Amino acid sequence: MLNAYQDRGIIKWAAFDALNGFNSMLKEMKYRLSKAEKPILSDDDFNTLDLTLQKAISQNLEVAIAYYEDGYSKTTFGRIKKLDYDYHIIVMTTREKIVAGDVLSIEII
């Protein structure tokens, strides 16, 4: 028996990894604690959104839409395929559906 010792490598430094569910619980806590409240838009902001939306649809322009979802601000890029007035949803060409009430900003690229 020459050398029976085997180094555990990085495993020995991952002490809390041995606790079942610790990492997933930690990630979930970070996710919940970093949530923010939905920003309140003014009437001027809504008018600007409306004008930009109309221009993007009429000229089939590519846009960047920032929207609020589950406590976070997210951004998507693409062209607007259609507006669903019944359900207040913006349908993108990338098959994403965005609730119109959650839109924070629209920028033409």
C-alpha cells in the first residue's frame, strides 16, 4: 500500500453543503429579501408609454419593454405582435405575454 490517502479536494470546504436543503433555502431567502414593490407611474409616464407603444406597433419597430413581475423588474426585447384588449396583454413576436398593467417602460431600439 503505497499511499492510501485521498484528498477530498473542494468538498472539505463545502461544510454547509452537507446540510440537506441549506443551499436551496439560502437561495430562496435571498430571492424573497431582494424583492421590491411595484413602482407607481404618473399620468405623464402612461401617456409616454401609450405614444411609444402606438409608434412601435404602427411602424413594426423593435422595442425593449421593462416590466414588473413577482417583485422584480425584468426586460424583454422584440417586436410587438399584437395587443389583446380583452385581457390587457401585450403579445411579443418571441411568444412572450406581458400584462399591460405591469409595463414600466417601453423603448424603441
